[in-house]
Amino acid sequence: MSRRCELTGKGPMVGNNSSHANNKTKRRYLPNLNDVTLQSEALGRGVKLRISAAALRTVDHRGGLDAFLAKARDTDLSPAALKVKKEVAKIGSTAAAAALEADA
């Protein structure tokens, strides 16, 4: 399992440990990943993702998973998240067409 956020693409970074004597040794800074189930309003079901804590706050700030995926770049998303984004977009386009027909 890779240590990469499925929504933002955030991954490990590299840096140095610095001792009191100022000796440097390589280390990795890992993202704070959590296994969460996010509810999609368009799909009407939950989606299990492994995302960073920062991404979880961003999803809440933007108003839910559907709104986050609408603004997210395809290059940042994992294949699983990209599949969900396409499903949400497909349902959204059919719902918009149905609303236009209801108005007419």
C-alpha cells in the first residue's frame, strides 16, 4: 500500500534528522493518512478512501466529496478516486438534463 493521499496526491517528503552535535542523517516525513468512508450525495453511497487529514478538512470546507471532486485535477487523483469522479459527473449531467426537461 503506497503512502499517498488518494485525493490530493500528497506523499512522503525527504529531509534530515539533526542531532545535538549537528550530525545529519536522512529521514522521511510521511503524510498523516487515514482510512475514511466519505458519503457521496450524487451516488447515494459511501466511498472508502485513504486520504490525508488535510484533505479531509478540505473536503469538509468545500462542501462534501462531490464538490471536492468537481474542482480536483485528474492528475492528483488516484484511479479509484478518478472512477468516482467520473460516476459523479455522469449522474450530475443526467440530473441537469432532467431538470431542464422538467422546466420545459
